[in-house]
Amino acid sequence: MTLAEQHSLGSGFTAASTATDVLVDRDLSGQTAVVTGGYSGLGLETTRALASAGARVLVPARRASVALESLAGLDGVVVVEGMDLADLGSIADAAEKISVATDRIDMLISAAGVMATPLRPVGPGWDYQFAVNHLGHFALTTRLFPLLVRAGGRVVSYSSAGHHASDIRWNDPHFLTGYDRWAAYGQSKTANVLFALWLDRLGADHGVRAFALHPGKIMTGLQRQLSVAEQVELGWIDLDGNVADADFKSPSQGAATGLWAATSPSLEGRGGLYLEDCDIAPVAKEGGTMDQGGVQPYALDVSSAERLWRLTSAMTATNLSLYSADE
């Protein structure tokens, strides 16, 4: 991927396109997807859409009882119990359960995430948002890589326009010198883009391609750490709790870009790209804001992507080289 490739394909879809629009007449029978966060918010919309199109969907879940209730009645959906993205041990266990449940993964969609959480170090002192949004997904994906190779699968990493808030804080990624919850969120979302970029570099020769995306602004449980007053100040809702920002999407519209990334024939032979509104996003303009869209050049820096991969591999003690498609 080069910056020159970061331009619209003219996909025919728009910000208003829904999950149904993206998958219309698409038969995913015989394909297997793994969707993190697949029992709430955009993940739930994604699971429903994939299952309706005939795919078998494995949903790792920290809260198994909630997942089972949310997904009840959906054919071909399997809940993988006990995975916490902030706990590497539980991720290893979940990856093993997934490997028993299927011998291939056609789509790995990392839709789980947290936003603007209070200071909450986990593990050996990792920033919670960095751990859940990036480190956990890195550890899961590297462990499942052999199954992706068998299918020539796609990995879809949910990032956000929030990546505009921060590059990787190389000297203090865990905010030991002072916590800023929005910078922490922004760093984790930049990490999602860099992860997809380098994974695509490593996976392309094995038929595995990776994409990062901004789903749009959607009212889901992601906002649970923000008070009503904060959301009113941001212009997201009114005093009665109704959505006040005309740019907000419905959950089905929010899930559409991830589904397009996972299934679109238009992306065959491509990867390492940042997407929004069911198309390839432009590079952000210098001095532009996150509301103007696009991807920051620092999130597409190949040297940063490799550096982050090495750092993350050391933190999580996982790497693609530890696993082979023949295991």
C-alpha cells in the first residue's frame, strides 16, 4: 500500500448505505467469520448480517450470558465463551476453542472496542484502551493466522476518525506521565490502522489481506463512559437524549463499511487501506479535522507500522512466525 492508493474506488455506496445494501444477493454459505464484539452495537449488526447471508459466525464473548441472549435465534452463530481482550491468557484459550470449532476463517472482523475510559491499567501496567483496542486484537489475530491462511481470509480492523487525536506515543504508550482519555483512545485507533497496514504486508503472500476503517458516528454502547452533559456539549445528543448530530448513522449504516471490507470483490488484490463510507478514504488534508474525514499520514507510515508490530509482539509474546498454516 502507498499513499497514492488511498483514493476512492467509486464503489457505488455512500454514507447512507446499510448492511443490507452491502450484502444484497450475497451468498456467504460455507464461509466462516469471527466477529469480536459480535453481540452488541455494530458487532451485533455485523453478526446478524453475516448470518442472514449464510455465513457461520463465531463470536468470542467476555459476557457469555449476554451474548447468548443477544444472539438467540440466529442460525449458524456460535458463542465462544470467556474471552477478555485485556487478558492474554483468555485470548489464547479462545483462539484454541476457535481452532477446534473451525479449520478456516474467511473473515476476522475486530469490532470490539472501548472509548474514553477512565485510567485503568491492566496486565503489567498497560493502558486499558491500548490493551483492549489494539494489543488484544493483535494477540488474537496472530494466533488465528493459520486459519486465515487456509481460507485466504480478510482481516477487518475497526479504527475510527478518533485516530486524528494522537499518533503512537512511542516514549509513553501507557500514559505513565499523565493520562488523557481522548489521546489514549486516539492512540489505540491509530494502532488499529498501523496494525492492518503491517499485517497486510506480512499476509499478502499467503492470501491474507487486511483493512482498517472508520465506521462513522453511531450511537452505541461505545459512549457509555460519557455523561449526558458531555455528549450534549459534544453536540451528539440533546438534553432529552435524542441524537442531535445529523451526521450520525444508524447501526446498520455503521456496520456497512466493515461488511464491505470483508466481502467486496472490489477489494480483491488490495489491502493495507483505510476505509470509510464503504469506499477507500482519502488522505486527510493538512490541518483538517476528524469531522472532515480521511486518514492521517502518520497512520499509514510503513516504518511506524513495522515498529509498532515489533513493539506489540514483544508486549504480547505473540507473532505470526510462531504459528504455521500446517499446525
